[in-house]
Amino acid sequence: MHVCFSPFRLLAVHSRYKSNPNRLIRRTVINLLPRLAHYFPDQFVQNYLNVCMSYLLETLKKINDTNTVNYGSYALISMGEIALV
């Protein structure tokens, strides 16, 4: 089964779900970013790299915030996988 995904919808999907209160959805968004970068490397770098890396860095800065779940380890792994693309 082939799933057709437009890379130009990445920003809309990312913006819509990055602040979702559901832990599983937020973790999935973080884990999905490197996979999208792998499948659409040119478009990702040109259009979405800055936005996605800013989001991941913002996630890392929230490590000491007691009101949020720690997604820092997921963000670091995603940043490393994006760097390998």
C-alpha cells in the first residue's frame, strides 16, 4: 500500500499537532519529522528545516519545565536522524 503525502502539507500538519495535549500525538509528530525529511530531502531542507529544527530546539528548552512532559530525548533523536539525511 502506497501512501501519497505532499511535503507541502508538512507545515500545516506540524503546526496543527505540535501543541496537542495528547502525549502520543506530540511524540508521533516529533518522530515523524526525520522520516519526512528522509522521503523528501530537497523540499524538506528548502522549506521546512528551519521550522522543524526550531520546534525541536524549543522542545529541548522545555526540559526543566515541570508542567510539561519531557520530550527532550525524542527531540534529540529526531535532530540526529534529520542530520543524517
